[in-house]
Amino acid sequence: MKFISFFHWCENSVVGDSIRSSSWLFPGIEVIHLLGLAVIGGVVLVVNMRMLGLGLRHQPVAELARDTKPWLLVSLTVMLVSGFLLFMSEAVKCYYSSAFWVKMVSLALAILFTFTVHRKVALADPGSMSPAWGKVVATISMILWSGVGIGGRWIGFQ
């Protein structure tokens, strides 16, 4: 199956057609998607700001990362499911959208970075990592997650 064939299949599926032809499904799913974005954005921002030494200084980074992990996982799941549903309603448009591909690459890199490098640095013992390394990791994390949000917003303009 060619790549574009998958996109056509998604858009022409019962789910894609139902979302596209409904007056309320797309906006309703988008609201859920944006709520997931708000939660994950808050989690990412709180943990990264702490890693940068800005705010919540009384709480260790590792403790904050552990406390926010359930929120990260739930909001990421909500975003992935709702995002796929939104994608199915206009998959062919997405295929030809550079903003969509920016968002997908940013999302893949952000998820990979979050659950590997960022997790390792955030959960490390305070004395085992250089504070400068934590700041670099936090900055990269915020750039990657910002790319997801910016790419998603840009899709609406293409």
C-alpha cells in the first residue's frame, strides 16, 4: 500500500466521513484535543521551568517529574487519539500540508526526547548531573513541544 493510499483510506473511512460531514464532531473533537494540549503544555512547562531553576524551587525536579507523569501520559493519550480522529477527517489535505509534516516530525522527536533524554535527566540525582545540562535539556524539550503546537496551529492556515 502506498503512503498516499493510507491517507485516502483514512479520509474515506466511515469515521473520517462521519467527522467531516457532522456539524459538531470536528469542533467537539478539536476542543478535546486542545484541552489535552493545554494539560500537556502545562506539564511540560512546569517541569522544564523547574529544570531551568525558575519556580517551584522547594520541590526536587525528580519528584515533580514523577508527580506530573500521570498527567503527561493521560494528556498525551488524549491528544494522540483526538489528533488521529481529526486527521482522519482531512487526511489528504494533511498529506499535502507542510505544516502537518512539521507537526508530525516535532511530535515524534518530542515524544522520543521526553521519554529518553529528558526523563533520564529529570529523574537523575541532583548531584549526578550538571545544572547546565538540565537547562539545555529543558530548553530543547520546550522547543520540540512548541514545534508541535506551532505546527498544529499552522495547519489551520494551509
